Amino acid sequence: MMRKVVTNRNIREKVYEIVHEYVISSAVPPGAKIDEEQLASKLGVSKTPVREALSKLAIDGIVRIKPHRGAYKVQLSKEDIAEIMLIRETLEGLCARLAAKNVDARAIKRLEGVLDTFEEKDLAENISSYPEVYETFHRLVYDLTKSPRLTRIVQSVRDLSHMLRVQYFRTPERVARSLATHRRLLEALKKGDAELAETTCKRMTRSGFETLLKEFHETEVPVEIVPKRRRGRT
């Protein structure tokens, strides 16, 4: 649920943070128009900080501003997905390699805890929470790289990747496959095997994106925008 903003000197930052999380979530379908007036009303602010937040999101490639029409959440094309896949595969693999060199028993325990908690509490009845579990796990891996510059670069494409993850983790089967792969990554980190950690992470990243590209090819429209047509209908 969107929380109301309390007016203070940091109101623009607060509005941006809330609007940002709202837009990249599944609450806003790809291609949908974002209602500035409704957002401002729910947050208890004027439309100005909301419009400023949307302008920042446009710079980040999360929304598209159409003159005289308003702001719309982006629709990722097949080419966009392929490009993001290549970038994420490379960056995530490098992060896993560096993390394997710096991991310790405390970090392993935290990583295991993220996966264990989800499997014990949410796997059976709340798989919609898995994208956040994925995000938390990988943030811990980023911290282990000991490379703030690399972490900033990875996070710069976080939002587009997050939107794709929400689309991908829609079924228990996909979540189960992802969990199994994360367990293999965790084992590689435990061993301190940098090469295996990098290879595992790259395969995991590519597998998810290739599934989305396959779906895109089958529908011939941006993923999750238009459902498949039933046979015999036009």
C-alpha cells in the first residue's frame, strides 16, 4: 500500500522514493499511463514533486514522457531484454567471482538464511515475494565484492531488471528452479570457487532472460502486455 508523505524539507526525495518503487512494481503494468493527479492525492502532495519524480524516472529509462499526454511505464522490447541480459550476465558473473574470494562463514550464514526463510515461510503460499528475496540475496553478494564502483554499476540497471524479474517469477516451477540454482551458487561460494561461482551465476541470469525472450517471440508483443489470442478469434 502506498504510504502518505509527511511534508518536510526532504519531500522531493521522499516522493521520488515512493513513486520509484510504485512504478517498477507489478502494480503498474508495462505501457500503462501513470496518473499524476491520483498519485499526488494519495501521497498528500501537489503534482509538482510527483512530476519531478517521473522526470527523473524518465532519465533512468523507467518511464517515457509523451508531450501533452503524460508519463507511461516503459514497454521493454525484445532488443531491450537481450541487451539487459548481456549486461546483467556479465556483471552478475563478475560479482559472484569476486564474492567467492571474500566470503566468510558469517556471510554464508546470512545468504543461507535468506533462502531458508523463504522456503520455510513463503514458498508454498506466497511466491510473489520471491523477487524481493532474489534482490536481497544478490545485494549481499554485491557487498561481498568489496567493490563500490562495481556495485553502483550493477544497481544502475537494477530497476529494469527488477521489472523483468516480476514478470519471470510468476509460477512455482520457475521459483523452484531459481532457488535450486541459488543453492548451487551458495555451494560455490562456500568452496571459495570463484570460477564456478561466476559460471553458475551467469547461467542462472541467462536462463531467466532466455525464457522471457522465448515468451516474447511466441506472443510477438512486449512480454506481459497483451495476452495470447485464442485460436479462431481475430
